[in-house]
Amino acid sequence: MQFGLKMSFFKPFEDFNLKMEKVKYSVYQKLITTMMSIVIGCRSTKDINERLSVEKLSANMVGMDTIPDQSQINLLLTRFDSSSILQLQDIHHKLFMDNSNLILRTDSGFGSAKNVKKLLSITNLKFVTKGYSSVKAKSLAKNILYSEYDKADEAAWVYGLPQVNKARYIIVQTLSKRGNLKYSLLITNIIDKEMNAVEVFHFYNKRQTIEAFFKMAKNVYHIKNLRTSKFYGIYGFLWLVFITHNLISSFKATILRGTKLENVGVRVLVRSIGSIKAFVERTSRGINVNIPSITRLSRLIADAICGHRYIQLSFNI
């Protein structure tokens, strides 16, 4: 939460317009509380009463003495309407464009010459896509000697062709289980100085499919447990999940960059690291957070936080 505030991640929510009277908590505070519940891995709004009620410091960060209870968040979600969804979409888009370097990774279904031309025409967009035709890749590979390839892993080799019209074509040669050579093509506009052919190969293969993301969201963010029966409430909650996921991704890319937790999964962050208990003490010099070195994860997250560095955020899809 502190990271999000320092990066002004929550600022777009301050002007969120919703027909809802403020008694004790503002709409902004209820929205942030909902995001807190996602970060901490609450299975339902009921968990807010038990798991978030003790988070006094997090509450203070957004001007609250205590965390809103379950009923307040339920009321927020039931008040969402079509206008709320448009606002959340706009917030998601603004945060994404203001705080990220977009690198689009697509499969061969988007790798036709027509689509590549379209991708190249989009200003400031970087992309890596698999070529539509394996026949073209095999044809291009005919006159390339084996010794000219760079080894990417135990069963894959890559060869970068000269850049043509801002696009780089990388031939990928792989060895099947039966010992046959197969060819495919990776196309990108990322220059070699930023990412060489081997790095492009590994970057592309690390892409996360939408199916894998939804599986993670169901099990870690618990989107399969509907917070309300209202359509727009469900719709709005899903947008808050997507926005919160980007916050966690930003935290990983910034605070955990260069640490032993750099490649840790969201499941570990939310379920394991997120459940580590710490002692908070207010002093004249600020706030001390003491994380007992009981487990290896405790020590790793303490080291990562103490040595944090702020850099440009990066989201990859």
C-alpha cells in the first residue's frame, strides 16, 4: 500500500463518482479497502472483518482510523452501475499508459504480414509475435549453416536476420522428441541492443496465456467467489482485481527487481509473503516495521524492502 501511494497509483480513484453518501468512509476509501482485500487474498467480503480489521497502519495511510467492515464494501459493490464500469476502465487505461512500457506478445494467429504491418504502425508499441507461417521460416532457414545459429537452450537454436522496415525476423530451430528439426519465426521491432535473439526467444516463451491468468485469479484473488449478485458489482470487482494485479506486478518489477524474490509468483506473494506477521512501532522519526526472521521468506522480503529502488514500471501481456 505504501508503494502504491508513493507511486500515486491510487490518485485516479480520488475523483471516482458514485451516488453514495459519506457517513464515515468516502467512496475512495472503500475502493482502496476493496483493493487491500484483494492484495491480502481475502476469499470473500466476510474475510475483511477478520483479516483487514487489524491493519491499522494501512488504514491510516488513506486517512482512516479503522478499516470499513464487510457491509460497507458490499454496499459499495451493489451501487456500481454502467458509469462505474466506464470509470474503472478509464482508470485502468490511464494507470497502464502512464506507468508502463508496453510489450505485446502474441501467438502465430496474429503473426500474418498484414497484422505485423499494423503493429509496426502503432506509435511507441513494442511487440514480439510468432510468424503465421512455419513454411516461410523453413524456407528462410535453407541457406543458413548450423554453425551460424546461437544456442537458446538444450533443444533450440536461433538466428537473427537483418532488420527490414523496422522489423527483426528471428528463425527458431527446434529439435523434436523424435529427432526432427522444426522451424518457426519470431518477429519483433525491439532492436538487438535492447534484446538479442536469444533473449527474444526466452522473453516470448515466458508469455502468460489468458487462461493461465484466469486460473491464477480464481485461486489467488478468488474471483470465483462472487462478492455480490449484482451484475455491475461483479463487473466492477473484476476491474478492481485487474488493477490490483497491475499494482502487485509493479511492486515485483520495482521493489523486488534484482533481489532473490524477483521471479516469485503472485501466489507466493499473496498467500505466503502476504501472511507474514510484523510488529509496527511509531517513533518520532517515523514508522518502524519489524519482521521477525523466522523463515527464509521473512528474511528475503525484509532484505528486498530495505534495499528498494524505484524505476520505470513495466507490464507485459
